[in-house]
Amino acid sequence: MEKELRLMKGNEAVAEAAIRTGADGYFGYPITPQSEILEYLMEADPYHTTGMVVLQAESEVAAINMVYGGAACGKKVMTTSSSPGISLKQEGITYIAGAELPCLIVNVVRGGPGLGTIQPAQSDYFQATKGGGHGDYHLIVLAPASVQEMADFVELGFDLAFKYRNPVMMLSDGAIGQMMEKVWLSPQKERSKTVPAWATTGKPATRDRIIITSLDLDPNGQERFNQKLVAKYNEIREKEVRYEEFQCEDAEYILVAYGTSARVCMKSIQLARAQGIKVGLLRPITLFPFPTKRLNELAGKVKMMVSVEMSAGQMVEDVMLSVNGKVPVYHFGRMGGIVTEPEEVVDFLKSKI
């Protein structure tokens, strides 16, 4: 079967991609600006003909714990929310990471702190990449910059989650969730009938009892488990870094941006180069693992880097660590749900040259 071309919102693309990739279950709760995901799934399959479980839980806390249960059964399960809702899910997320279970979590970020605004932001970077819950753990974090990637990263997210038995987060924002673009959708996949060896399925006579938990009261046992996690995260850092470069070949200055900010920077580069300023863009696609090595390489070839974010400055810390003092690193960002203008980025860059 060939791919199908549609005009869709980013949120709708996530929902349709979940159906087409053969997801077993979705558990969520409405919150602006991502409610269309739940609404689309409910409307697309009101009679459960696909076999996918779609459930509006009584709260975000309930939703993430339903994901925990479904993941423990080896099922392809997911949840979506926006910033305050993701905060409520943090305890469940750290339990899932501590139990080494695969799942997909989508955060369509809005401005904060607190209830904040329903407008787009990128101020959940720390929460996503540094472990928003307790303990030593990491999520694999994908940062879509288009409606097409909102669809594509659903399948990629599930693939990575099951490959490493680790939760994956898609860190989007309200602009990408609500914008409409052309998107090529993959053909419908059959739902997998294979049960992973580690999954809880009852106790058939052919296998030993399986217990899935994140609890170990023996400190030595807990340390050994944490060391196992560290080894896994280091493998992810080695094998799963993804990024995109734009006009970096002759660049004297580098903008570092993801998601909506990266889209803005594409226009900023066009404007700056028209004025004779050689600037390029490095767009991290994985925020964890972060493209540290490539940024360090580029730092040896340019005069300056600017981290462009819709926040007070969060990713800029990872850029600074990557550059390791080779060149100056600055942050430019707007907050409160304001999307940066391309001209503002150019003006800031010129002020630092």
C-alpha cells in the first residue's frame, strides 16, 4: 500500500499515526492545546473496530498508571498531555522508567509556570531531558518541527521504546500541535500479536512467574540496577543521536534550535545571509541523547553560537556544556506563549557580533 496524503493538524497527525502504527491503547485526559488527540481517537473509532483501547481517564495520574499497566503487559501504549498535565504524570513516568517499560508520551507544551497560558512554549525542556520525576533516569526525547514529524515520530518513538525498554517522550508545542500542514501517512499496520519475554501475562506452565516493579529495598541491588540503567543510557547516547544541519558548511555563526524555534531560525538565516552574515542552524531532533559531539565539532569552526528557545533559557545549558568554552554561547528567547520573530533573532545575532 502507498502512503496517503492528508491536510491535518499536528495533534490529528499524532492520533492518526497511532492508529496506523498499530497502537494497542491510548489513555489520556483533555487539556489545551492537545485535546484534539483524544477527541480524534474517540471519533475515529467509536465502536472499537480496530481493537485499540481509547480511554479518557478520570485524571492525568490515572492515565499514566493505566499506561504503566498496559506497558507491563508488553502492549504498545501511549498517553498525551500538555505541560501541567505532564507534571501530574511525573511519578508514574519515573515508575515506568524504573520498571524498564516501553511507552510513548507526547507533551504539546504550553507556557508556564503554573497554569500559565494555553499558548506555545518550550519551557518543559528541563523536565523532559533531565528527568522530571525522582531518581536517576532518562527519557528518550524526540523534538518534532513539523506536522509530518508529529506523525513520523509516533512510530519511531514506539520503535525506540521497545528497543531499549524505556519511555519515549515527544516534546512538541502548541504551535505545531495546532498548525495544519500536508502530511504523508503510512499504511495501516497490523497490531503485533507477539508478547515480549519480559511481559506479565499471567503464569502459564511453560514459564516462570514474572514480577515487574521499580522497588528494590536492598541498596546494593538498587545500585546494580542503576548501573544497568546508566549503561543503557550511554548506549543510547552512542547510537541514537539525531540532528539536522542547515547551511552550516560555511557558517561563521550557529543557531541551535528545535521545534517551532527551528522553523523560525530557518527564516532568520535567510534574512541574515541576505545581509552578508554567514549563519547556519543545528536542529537537535533528539534532545536526549543531545548532539553534544557534533556541536563541539562545529564550535571549532565558528565564532559564536546562539540557543534560540521559547523559554527563559534551558537548552542553552546543554549547548554550553557541548561547546565547553570553545566559543561564546548566548541565549535568545521569548516567553509567556510568544513565538519568536525571525527578525528578532537576526537583530540579537547582530548585537553580539
